Amino acid sequence: MIIEAARLSGQNLFSPASRSVLFKSLGLTVLLLAGLWFGLGEAFSAFAMPWLENLLPGLPDWAGWAGTVAAIIAGIGLALVLALFVAPVTAAMAGLFLDDIAEVIETRDYPDETPGRAMPLMQSIRQSLGFLLVVGLGNLFALILLLVPGINIAAFFLVNGYLLGREYFEFAAMRFMSPADAKRLRSRHSTTVFFAGLIIAAFLSVPLLNLLTPMFAAGMMVHLHKMISMKAVVRSHSQGASVGNG
């Protein structure tokens, strides 16, 4: 079920029906990451560079190389920090584009079923900001654990697998039920949702491909929610038939 949901979501990424959503999601994700890059660079220039410039005059002439080395290290550091921001930025995109992606998938792949309801704009924004905060704090915790050998990579996958799986699944479920019911449904299928989240975390870990994470994750969880719901309906009908026969 999880693999099938991931396969269907992968097919949906570049389908003609999803093209406009793809361009909007990709464009806004790149724009936000570029803004973060320049913001982090300006923060480094404002706070770290003055300290470095005050330090260098008191050092020997050869220490001028320290500025170049520091700039290279700062660039690498900014790139690493930006990589950790991909998950929170992906989280922020969830509430903005999930309904668009879900409508494409529901119309094309589930035409005989009642379509879901798009969240009101303000609720969508609140959910996205809350999602951003939770995933941001989770990745800050993962960043701290990067300093601990042996568990650093595992921390990234476990934190993002749990958080992204949980939030994207609940977003998909809330098109058909209340937030409280969506949480209960996710809780009943927590193991399935977690392993689906690990696939999203693996997708997130691939450079450049991770820019498509909002679309992939949203599509995957829309399919997974549909599969879980249909399985529950089949089980309910089977139990009803058994009671009737009894």
C-alpha cells in the first residue's frame, strides 16, 4: 500500500494535469529557499564579519588568508543550514498546495467518489504555520543530534519521517473530516503513516529532487488516505455481510 501510494505520486509529479501545480509549488519553494539563503548571508555579514575584521589586524600578515578560509567555511555552513531548512519550507508549502494536488488526483484517479473539501484560506494558513513551526523545531533538534556520531543520519530520517508523515496525512484526511477525526485516523494507522513518512524523508534527502517534496508528499498521502479509507469500507461491508449471514 505504501509503495503503491509512492509510485502513483511519482507518476503524478510530471503529468499534464499537475503541471501548473508543479510550477507553482516549485517556484515558491525555490523563492523561499533563495530568500533564506540571502537572509542567512546578510546575518553572517552583519554579525560574524565585523568580529573577524577586528580580529585580523592584530594577527601576522599571513593571517589574511584566514578571511578567505572563513568565507569558504561560512559558505559551506550556510549551505548545510539551508539544506536543513528544506524540510520546514516543504512543510509551509503543504497547506498551500495540497488541495490543488488533491483535486487533480481525486478527479483523475477517483472519479466515482465524492471529492474532498478544500480547507478555508485562513485555516490553511494556520495549519501551514503550525506545520512549519513543528517541523522547524524538529529539525533544530535533528541539527543538534548531527554532532552525535552514529545517530545523526538516523535522527534526520526519524524526525522527518514522523513529522512529515503525520502532518501530510492529516492534511489529506482533513479534506474529508474534522481535524480531530483526522488525528484519530492517523493514530489508528500510525505505523503505516510513519513508514510512508520515511519514504518522504528519503525523497527529501536527495538534492534538487527535494524541491519537489511538497508535491510528492501531498500526492502520496492523498493516495494513502484513499487506500486506507477504501480498506476500511471493504472491511465494514465484510463484517456486515458476516453478521447478516449469521
